[in-house]
Amino acid sequence: MDDERERAVTLGDIARLQAQAHEEEDALALYHEELTIFQQLGDVCAQAVTLLDLGDLHLLTGRDFDAERMYQDSLAMFRQSCCEEGIYAAQARLGRLAMRQGQRAKAAQLLQEARQGLERLGFAPWVASLGQLMGQASPQAPS
């Protein structure tokens, strides 16, 4: 079981490197393989992290709808597994996606929730980053 988990983590690491190298199709295949292993292991939190990575890949390739679906699925799984940090990470990604789509009110709400949660958990760098995004998401901010 530990060997399979290590294999899945390694697949995810390689997939991230391939995504950075713009080898999106290869990265996509590896992420799906990683997700399958975590499903077989019954590791809901790890599945949710992989879905975040898949969402990021879809966002990178301009497939916003697929990215949003991955982020929403991830958020639901993080809630199921009671992983607070993951919940806020998914909300932050959904907020950034809403910003990208021009949905400022939705973005502001998601980013505020993520920021408050991460602040409570002590993730100062993320809190600062989300604070900057929230300024851009506020309805009175220039486009």
C-alpha cells in the first residue's frame, strides 16, 4: 500500500513537471493515473489534491469549464474529508477562476472565505496573496 501511495505521489510530481514544460497531454494522463491509485487506496484527501492539480492544468490550457468542475469536485471531497486547508485552497482557486471570468462578486466572496480560513490556520503568505487578489476582485476595483 505504501508503495502504491509513493508511486502515485511520484506520478503527480512528474505530471507537474510536464505541465510546466507544456507537455499537457502527458501531464493529464499521469494525473489521471495518480487519481486512480488514490481512488483504489480510498484516500479522499489525496484525490482532492489531485483534482486541484487537474484543475490547474485545465486552467493552464484554457479549459475553464473543466477547471471549475475539478475545483468544485475537489472542494466537495475536502469537505467530506474535513481537510480545512484543502477547503480554503479550493475556494482560493475558484475565486481566482471567477476573477478570470469577470465574476467579481463571486470572486470576492470565495477569496474572503479562503483568506479568513487560511489566516485562522496561520498561512501568512497565502493570506497576503489572497488579500491582493481581493483588492482586484472588489466591485469598485478598476477592470
